[in-house]
Amino acid sequence: MNKHNIQLDHKGRLRHFLTIEGLKRELLTDILDTAESFTSVTERTVKKVPLLRGKTIVNLFFEASTRTRTTFELAAKRLSADVLNINASISATTKGETLLDTLHNLEAMHCDMFVIRHPNSGAAHFIAQHAAPHVSIINAGDGSHAHPTQAMLDMFTIRRHKGAFHKLCVAIVGDVLHSRVARSQIHALSTLGVREIRVIAPRTLVPAAAETLGVHVYHDLREGLRDVDVVIMLRLQYERMRGASLPSEHEYYQLFGLTEDKLALARPDAIIMHPGPINRGVEIDSAVADGPRSVILQQVAHGTAVRMAIMSRAMQHEGAASAGEAPS
Amino acid sequence: MNKHNIQLDHKGRLRHFLTIEGLKRELLTDILDTAESFTSVTERTVKKVPLLRGKTIVNLFFEASTRTRTTFELAAKRLSADVLNINASISATTKGETLLDTLHNLEAMHCDMFVIRHPNSGAAHFIAQHAAPHVSIINAGDGSHAHPTQAMLDMFTIRRHKGAFHKLCVAIVGDVLHSRVARSQIHALSTLGVREIRVIAPRTLVPAAAETLGVHVYHDLREGLRDVDVVIMLRLQYERMRGASLPSEHEYYQLFGLTEDKLALARPDAIIMHPGPINRGVEIDSAVADGPRSVILQQVAHGTAVRMAIMSRAMQHEGAASAGEAPS
Amino acid sequence: MNKHNIQLDHKGRLRHFLTIEGLKRELLTDILDTAESFTSVTERTVKKVPLLRGKTIVNLFFEASTRTRTTFELAAKRLSADVLNINASISATTKGETLLDTLHNLEAMHCDMFVIRHPNSGAAHFIAQHAAPHVSIINAGDGSHAHPTQAMLDMFTIRRHKGAFHKLCVAIVGDVLHSRVARSQIHALSTLGVREIRVIAPRTLVPAAAETLGVHVYHDLREGLRDVDVVIMLRLQYERMRGASLPSEHEYYQLFGLTEDKLALARPDAIIMHPGPINRGVEIDSAVADGPRSVILQQVAHGTAVRMAIMSRAMQHEGAASAGEAPS
């Protein structure tokens, strides 16, 4: 990797967290280990640590998502940072200001970190390329490109339940083609060295480059679930169905909805994951979602600790340490 | 009371605050006494106490109310808690997530208390029935059922001005049928042992069970106000008027609007209360609302201290004390 | 000045900050000096001072402006105050509550400072006239009347770059007629004693009383820019153009848009300012806005320190110092 990775500072430390692609296994493992230490913080009576006291973190959301915004707000507050929530679609940009003007204005106010959610793939990268030296960018989901913090909390959940990655066979089920979550999960699983990654999806919802990513593609759920250790269900995005790329919701459930009888084909100790929010009776049966092998709520629980780990790690980059980078 | 009250933990301490009904006089009095101590906090220069530092309180509002949300947010911040504001009607539920999925997700994030506002009667109870052991639920108004924190700040205001409850005659005036505030006030006044509770309302706006609640019903304002110590005006809900259950706004004011000449029939030292926001010239004349006997703004002022008392008491329940109740 | 200035307490200290008009040079200079000391705070790693800990500051916005709200929220948080954001247009007032009822309710909750944004000129004054003794009002923009905190951060930026005011010639360019920013800037520049203030605008966009304010009016941009030290561009408000008081956007740019060739007429070390958000290619060319003489982002950077200075000064007034002013 001669080309410098924009996500790292010159000493190779994390600065931005935009995508799993290009990050080394050691760095991912360090995040998981750091998250482990924060897990106890979120469970004790006083759930705060003073790590980011006096820092300002901006949730800059160009796409409404109370759920995702809440997880980042909680993580930031538990690190003792000040948090600003900006719903950008209904504010500055309506006055014709450009995306970069919005960024540079908030930088000038000495904000330290921007958590970006944007409907366009690549938006977080674009912002990171133009960010001031003291600023860190966290990608909270950009178009159908990446959702790396979600992938990391999924890895954390898998490691907690299954231990070493190299023995595992993991299946990702659903609309992989449009899923930023799936894309980030595949990169993370691959970097962490799982034995086998499977993608189970209708022919129309598999990315063209799937095989080159080193995954095995299945179009039959029963076949694909055979002997897997981890089943990751994806959320069916209703808005994608309008493109006629999918049969009816009912037919989808028949073919790709996870039910107890289909799950019987996986390993007996397989765990079931889902990034949420779940569509009960569409991609997953309630009996499975709420059943003993579901770790869906644990994913949510781990999300806070994992995001605390990523945010605190990113705030230790070179530029952040020295003050006075902003215009004066 | 053999049946266990869901609002109390196994040692009889407050855990949820859903309704006044079923709570004992000692518990209500303890809340009022605790609020008394917080009154000085809200009046000093640094208005914070560290009681709930590191706790996360979620304002989960399924019905927009900046006013009510603000009072709870202030109370929580003055207890040093972290606060998340979630307007649920425009977030998770639009993605088809169920109410319980929303609850369980926030619980998994180790939130400690949920302040619930919901248009459906019974929503706060429903949520409390399904809440994790470490979680407390506060009802901030559910349909036409209950608004217990409002009733408690009303009791606090009455006690501050009138002392002992057992000597008092209290009149509640207006649309009692649809009022969650009135329902909670009647239970609180009754539990605290006032001498007489009167309900003054048009025939169409008196609940069928009024008499069984131990109240005296009047349909004439002048008659009902005679010799009362406390007059509680209710807000006229315009949305209710469309049901043709009421005459015109003007006619309502003639019959049930509180004016100085009607007020002359009450005791000379009677106080006037209103939960706000007031409709000037509809249920109350401005001269009365802003007059010397009005304690309407004092109700607001006491609201912070009373909510601090309820929130801090509820956070001392059994499950809250021990950490690690959440999924891991 | 025999008539008491509502902005000052009885000892002449700042209490409200509503308009620059009527404030003495010493007071403005004191604010600039205080802001100087806060500049270092916003640039260090822990950007907080405990000056307003335990105080509650309410952003009460009757006009949506994420940008302005954000700057005040940041300033308040860096002073360690608690902040409530209230978008008043979509809350209390929709229930028919009057503006003063909203004010008095928030006062009763022991809020200490209100930052008011309102579409009507004079709204902040009106609120200040009715505010309780313990409360301070900051005008964050009222109609086309005043935007005094913006003017002060502009003065701060000018002083940082140009030193003494008395030598300077400052030009304000654009829709001065409708600009609350321009009005406050003219009062500030005049009070601080600049040598010359110029207004450069189409005939239809110059206030009738311009000459009486002591400014020189130009209708030709090239002529007006000659030898100026500071160029302040105003934002073109599209909504004003509908009134047919302006030619097309393109024609406006030809005549009054700031380009490098027109700027060549100003002094070689002239600085370019703009309150933001900028309309690129309408009132200013991108080459100028992003060029070496632009201090537009520094204005934003200084905004936090200047607002911290104004807020902390206003909280030292007589009523604020003593507790217990609120109803009890």
C-alpha cells in the first residue's frame, strides 16, 4: 500500500473512519479490543468517561435517521463530548450553501469530529478529502457504499459469541446489491480472516463483482444456510422494490425470509444477526428474531461501545492532538 | 392491595410513574417533600445536582409537545443526566418498527429512563409491562388516561399555598371527560384526602363514572364555585369541539369561562390554577389568569422541582441500583 | 442619555443585547477585549470554561436557522451552560399561546437567558421589556431591524486584521435596505469611530435615512470600492427579489457582484467579509470568496468567542447575580 490511505495519519493511526476497505487486520482488532474495555463503561451506574471532554462532535445528517443519530449521540455523550445535531437537509443547504461551505463553517467553529450520513455514495470520502487537519470524519452510512461502524459492531458481536474468526462460515442474506451494510461486512469479515463468506440473494440483488470479493453466491436460502455459524439478515428496503427488481413481499418471504425450519439447516449453535430495524414477517419471522439464537439486541447494545472505541481512536490522530489548527 | 402494583418494586419503592391511581398517600407525600428540597436547587445560581450523573434519560414523544418535553429535559439536566430527545412519530415507527422494538433497542443502548408521551391511553403502562428490569418509565401523558406528573405539581402548588389538604374544597372546571390532567388530579386530591372535590362541566363533558370517583358534579359554574379554596381550570381542547359535544366557543365562555365576577363566589383567598397553555378569553379571562389570585406561573415553576423529585425517586428502584441488567 | 437604556442594568452593565444603537464605545470595546480572551479557549484541546455552569440558556427561534442556532448553542456549551433548543414556530404558538405566555412559562422554569430569533422587527425588544428581572435577552436577528452579535463578530474580525478603527474606510455592499446585519454594522462602525462608512447598493435598496446615519452612498461598485480597507458583502435575499425591486440575478452580479477586477480598486491589503451563507456567483465570485483577502471563515471562527463574550457579560447583570428572583 504505497498510496497513502486517507483514513490514517502519517504515523498510520486512525483519523477518519470511512470504509473498512484498506484497513489492516491489526487496526480492526485494536478497535474491537478497545470496544471490549468500553463495554463495562456502558454497563456501570455512571456510564461516562472523560476521554473527549471539551471536544465538539457534530452529527451532520443529510438523511433522516433517528436511530443511527441516537447511537452516535449516546456514544459521544458517554465519552463526555459536546454534541450538535444538524439535520442538514432542512437547513443550510436549503439556502443554497454548498456541502463544502457547510463543512468549512463548522470547522471554523472549532468542531472536532463530524459524523456524516448522506444519501450519496462517496460523500464521506469527499468531505474527508477537504477536511481541515484537526478534523476527523466518521461515515455513518453513505448511499449504497459503506456503513463501517455497523460492520464493526457486527464483528464485535460475532467475536463475543464465536471467538476466533478463522474457523467461521458466515452467510449474508438479502438485498446485498443495495446494502452498504453488507459491503462493509464483507470487507470486515474478509480482513479478519473468516473461513468462508456466503451471500444468499435473488439473482437480481447480487452485486456483479460478488465473486471477485471472495464470497460464495447462493440463490437458494436452504442451500446457503447449510452448516453456517453466523446468519446475517439484511433489511429489505421497500423503496428498492418499486424498481421491479423483486417479486412481491409475500413471495420474497417464501423464498428468502428466515424461518425456524430453514434455520434448522445451519449449525445448531448458529447465531442470527440483523442491523435493524427489522421487518417482521418480511425478511425474518418473529419467532426467529425473538428466539434464543437471535443476538439482534446484543448488536444494538454493543453498538455504543464500538462507536465509543472508533470515536476515541480517531480523536488520537496527529492533527487532533495539537491545538490551534483552525483559522485565526 | 394483594395484586402487585407495577409501579413499585418488590420493596414497595417507586419504579415507574404511570398513574396516581393505586399509589398510597405516604408515597405522594414523600414526592412532595422531596420536591420541596429541590425547589431551592432550581432557585440558586448553579441549578444542578449530580444525582443522576451518567444516567441516560430518553424523552420518547409520540405526540409533539415542546412544552412538556422542555420541562422534563430541564428536570433531567438539573439532575445532571444525559438527555436524548426522540420524536418517535417521525422516526423509527415510519420504518415499520413496532413500539416494543423501539423500546428494546433503546434499552439495549443502556438507557435508564423513558419519559413517554403517547396519544393512546394505556401506552405508558404497556411499555412499562415490557420494560427491562433496569428501566423506569414516566408517563408524560397518555391519551385521555393520565398525566400524573402534572397532577403532582398541582398538588405541590396547592400544599404550598393552602397547607393541609383535609380542609380544602377543590373545583375542577371544564372538559373533564377528555382530560387526562383532571383524571390524575382527582386521584391525587382523593388520595391526599381533601374534604371535597367538585367537577364543574357541561353535561356532555362529565365522565359517566364521575360520582363513583367521589366527586360532586355541578353544571353551573357560579353554583359550583361557591366557597371553594382552589379553582382548577382545564384547557378547552379545540379538537374536541368538532365532535359537536360543545356549543360555540363564545357560548362556552359565557357559561364556563372564569371571570372576576364569577370568581367572587369562591372563598376570598381562593387560588386559580391551570395546566397551561391557557386560551385567554375562552376558558379564562386574562384579568383572572394574570390576577393576584392566579398561581398559574408558580405551577410551571414548581413543575421542574416536582419532576426532579419523581425522576430521582424512580431511579432508586431495585433494578436501577445494580448494574449489568442489560443484554451482554 | 437621560432615558434609561433597557439593555443596561442600573449600574450601567450589559443585561440584554438587542441592538448596537445606544451602546457606548467602551462597552463595545470591552466585549471585543473579552472575546479576545475566549479565542484561546476555543482553540485549545478542552474548549470549555465553567463560567455559566448551572445556567440554562434557551434558543427560542421563531424563524428556522440551523446555522445561527448552532453558533449560539456552541458558545453556550463552551461556557458550560445547559442549552434548550425551542423551535417556537412549530410548538407552543400553534396551540394559540401568546408570545408573552411562552416567555413567562420559560422564565418560571428558571431559565436564565433567551436567545431570540424572530421574523418581526422589534420582537427581541418587546420580549426584553416584559422579561423577569433575572432574565437576559440576546437578539439573534429580528426582522430587518438588527443582528447585533453578527455585527460584533465583524468588528472583532476587522480589529484583528486592521487594528485601530479610526483610520479605516469600510464599504458595505448589497441590499442594505432589508439587511439587519448592515444596520447593526453601521451602528457598530460608527460607535467605534471608523473614518468613513460607505454603502454601495442599487437605488432601490438604500434605506431612506442612509445619509442621516452618517454614511456615504454609492450606486456604482467600482467607484465605491476605491481605496477602501474593508469590504463587507451582504447576502442577496432571493425572497426580496420577488418584489421586483431588483433586476435579474445575472444583471445584479454584473453590477454589484464582487469580482477580482473590481476588487483591484480597493486598497491592496483590503479584507473581504460576508456574514454567510454566501451565494457564489451572485453577490460574490468564488475566486474572491476563497481568495487570500477573504476573511469569511475567520468571521465564523470568531463568532463563537464573541458570542461567548456577550453571553458571559450579559449574565453578570444585577438581577442575574442574586438568586430567587423567579416566582416561588
